[in-house]
Amino acid sequence: MLRGLVLGSGSSGVLLTPGTGESLCAWLPLARQLADDGYQVLLHQVRAEVVPRGEYRYGLDVMGAARELHRRDVTSIVAAGAGTGATAVAATAEKISGLKALVLLTPLAVTRQGTELDAVAGARAVDVPTFVAAAQNDVMVGEAREVAGAASDSRLEIVPGAVAGVALTANSAMRDEVRAFVREVMPPRTFLERWTLPIGGVVLLALVVAGVVVLRGRNTTTPPDVSAGS
């Protein structure tokens, strides 16, 4: 069982996967802003925080969270993560149905916590826009560059300092960049917008059918009997 929070609504979803040791609370500013932008956001805990180390499977956590978004009528997903969570998101990207893009904050190229997860191979396996961010003084900046280099359509953002993972989004400018990227690759669609066209089509069809019935009624009206007077 995964614990998490769902914010917002709509058929366009954003999946947020924390890294080991990261608090869900640290993700809330970004999650709330994405929900305000019109997305259904699922921020989930990883089992690394609730089961003995070595017995969890990051990849299965990401896939399970993505399936929950689909169960909630989401059809398109931007998958984001930080640290080991970013590595898990990239490594399992090919298995996420409806994936539109990746957001990877300080991803590790490969992690062997639990099962081995290869973010480089995962980023190379999918043809979706990929936003990668890291701090220039962080020891993992080289791995972030490696993951970005493997993606077919990547955007690499190197910022000053040495913060890592979700701490990068403590800066409002970084949150704005992530939000702008998500809007670019997956414009939000609410449930109302999703059903406007089908409902409009049904209404138009009903009007056409009603018109045909009226015309048919006029054409089949029994003519007056004019033979009675002859």
C-alpha cells in the first residue's frame, strides 16, 4: 500500500515521486501550484520509508502510483521525481501509459537500492521531453548531465549552489520553470473541457434527428379526402 495525497482534478495528471528521506511536505508548494494550474496531482510516499531497506521496489511504487492516476480518469501524465525518486521515474518511464514528459531533479544515473534502476537507459528508451535540474556544486551534477545527455529531447538546468532533489524547488524561480515546462508539454484539460466536445456532438446529433423526424412527419401527413364531393 502506498500513502499519498491527491490535489486538483482533470484528465491531465502529474505524478510526484520523492527521493529517499524526502518529506512529502517539501513537495507541497509545487504540488499545490500544479493543481492550481489545472492538473490532477498525485504526490506519493515510497515504501523505502515504511519497510526495511533492501525490501522495497522503487519502480513498482512509480508504476502503482501511475495506475492510480489512470484509475482516477487521468489519460496523460508528466512524471516527476527527485534523487532516487527521479532515477526510479526515468528507469520505469517506458512502462507509464500516457507519458508525456519527465521532470528529473538531481537524478542518479544508476541506483542499486532494492533492485537496480538505470535512469540513463530509461531516459534513452522513451521519446518524450525531459527536464533535468541539478545544482552546480552538488556531487551528483555529473550524473544529472549524463541522464540529460541520454534523453532524445532534454532541457538541462544547472543552478548555483549545492542543494539537491526537491530542495531545488524551494526556489520559486525553479518552481515556475517546472510549471512552465509542464504546461508546454501537456496543456491542462479539465473534465469539463474533456466532455465539452462529445456533449456538443450529442446535442447537435439530437437536433438533426429531431429535424428529420419533423420533416418526415410533414411528408407523411395523410392528404385530405377530396373524392367525397364527386
